Amino acid sequence: MRITLPILLFMLASGLNAQISNPGMVNVYDSLEEGKVLVGAYVDAYYAYDFSQPLNSDRLYAVSSARHHEFTVNLAYADFKYINDRVRAHFVPGFGSYMNANYTAETGAFRYIVEANAGVKLFKNKAVWVDAGILPSPYTNESAISKDHLMYTRSIAPEFVPYYLSGVKLTLPLGKKLTSYTYIINGWQQIQDQNKSLAFGTQLEFRPGKRWLFNWDTYSGNERSALNPDFGMRYFTDLYMIYNPDGKFSMSSCVYAGRQTFINKNSIRPLGEWDEKQWWQANVIGRYTFSRKTALSGRIEYFEDASSVMITPVTGIAGFSSFSGGLCLNIKVGQNAMFRLEGRSFYSEKKVYLDDTKNPSKSSHLLVSNLSVWF
């Protein structure tokens, strides 16, 4: 998919002069008085109806809003922040169906932590920070917090990259418009290290103006573990753009690609050589605001994982690929609440989905309503 199309659409759009927040890297300290602790909370409640009617109520290939035909909570958390001139900290314990689905690899209290990190400013007059702990992930333009996004549901893309990281992050401003981040982490969405081999990540954030944000990320790490003994190095990169999120017309787009190496078990080739498999995706999301309270959003996307590195179809066929399209009605309720109603359809050339009789199908459909409140 060409990334020139969203760029051209961005240039034709107009909106308000508001500073853009990076969904994966929101500066949570901007409005915090130095030396004070700020306490907040967030509740994302939803009802989703999956027309495939999964027997165990778990929606296929999803960790966000992943329960079918029940009123429940996707994510609820308490938010504790602190900052002074040289120290900052952020602690976010969380609960909900998102936590249950996305933290299955973690144990004990780690299964209930969205963020837990502390940072120090290395120089008095320079914004160079080192933060350590459980960190928000910079990968893709959509985080676990739905209120920060143009649509209620997440694209397929962020569901298969880290939502959180555990390690150390260095923040280094390179100018007024450019900031770099370097990560040394335990691995691909791991709080507890699974193989004692550290991974490396980078992020470059460019803000050419108040309405624009461009972000480029990379990841490299050894993914071999007891769970995946055949895995070797994983390489990943994404590029996403956000335009004018508080304006009349808003837009966001993300493209990414990954490569996973595997130990070669084919006797025809020399033992020790590595096989390589790739996956990629592209999406575009737009929103038009009709009034201060009402807006309509739309998304189109494509996800390709021909070798089932990230997604193994439940129907038993080889490889996963899918288009998706959806519309979302957004209604603000006061200053700190939002109601949403979203319809979404998935289509594939392969039978990677199940219909309501549990037979393989090329399509799947979803209707979901949501109420989010934050303070």
C-alpha cells in the first residue's frame, strides 16, 4: 500500500492548532504541578456482538474489546503521577477483559499493571530522561486506551505488536521538532524475561507543526524461548502519521513490517541456516466532526501474515490475511465521557474466520457499543 495517499489527504485537510499527543508516548506530566501527586482514573465499558457467535465468548484474533455478547469492562485503571525538577514516576494498575486477554504470559501481580516506571532527568537544563520499569509501547498509532483514538476498536495491527514493554528508555531531544528514544528491553511484550536475551528498540518522533506528527520505530531481539524454541531474531519497523486529532477533519495512518528468523529443520539445507518469514499491514483512519459533541470515524486496513508468524488461523489453513472496514459514531458527553457505536466487517480471500455454525468462513462482522469515562 502506498503511503503517499494519506499524506496527500493530510495536506488537503484543515483543523485547529492543537498540540498532538503521540498515543504510545503521551507526556503524562504536562499538566502536573511539580512536587504534587496527581490521581486519576479511567473506565472503558462495552458490549460487543460478534455475528460469528463464538462458543466461549472470546472473539477471534483480538485482545481489545474481545468478549462477545456480554456487558463488561475492557479496561479500568487508576492513574498515579508525580514529577519534580529531576524525578518523575507513573503507576497504573489495571483490570478488565483487555488485561485478561493480553497479559496471559505474565504471572502474579504483573498481570494487573498497565504502567509502572520511574525516571530521572540527567541534566538540569536539558530534557534528557532515563525511565525504567514497565513502559508504554511506541509501536503503532493505537494504544490500549480507546479514548485517545479516532475509532473505538483497535486495528488488527496493534493487537499483534507490544502494548507494553519492560526495560529502560532514554529520551534525547534532537531539536525543537525532533526527539529520539532508545529502548533496552526484556523482549517482545515481556515483563518477565523469557530467554535472558535483551532486545533493542528505537523511536524517532518528528513534529513539523502543531497539527502533524510522524513517528518511526524499530525493534530487534532474539525471541527464542521455551515456548518458541525454533525462533531466532525478530526484526520489526513501523511508520505512522497523525494529523490534526482535535480538528474538524482528523486522520491517522500506519504501515509496518516484521521479519522472524527460524531454525532451519529442512535436511536439504545445511543445519544451522535460518529460515525467514515476514508479515506486514497498512491502515488509514479518518474522522469528521459535525459538532462539538458528534463525529463520525471510518477505517480501512489490510493485514498479511502468509507464514502465520503472528496469527495462526483457527480453521487450520496455512497463512492469515484479512481486509477490514468499519464506521464509528462518536458522541461526547460533557468534558470527560464518550459514547461510541461501531460496526466493523472483516473479509479474507482465505477461510480464516468462522460463521455462526462454526464452519470456516471468509468473513466476520462485529457491532460494539462503548461508554468511556475518565477523570
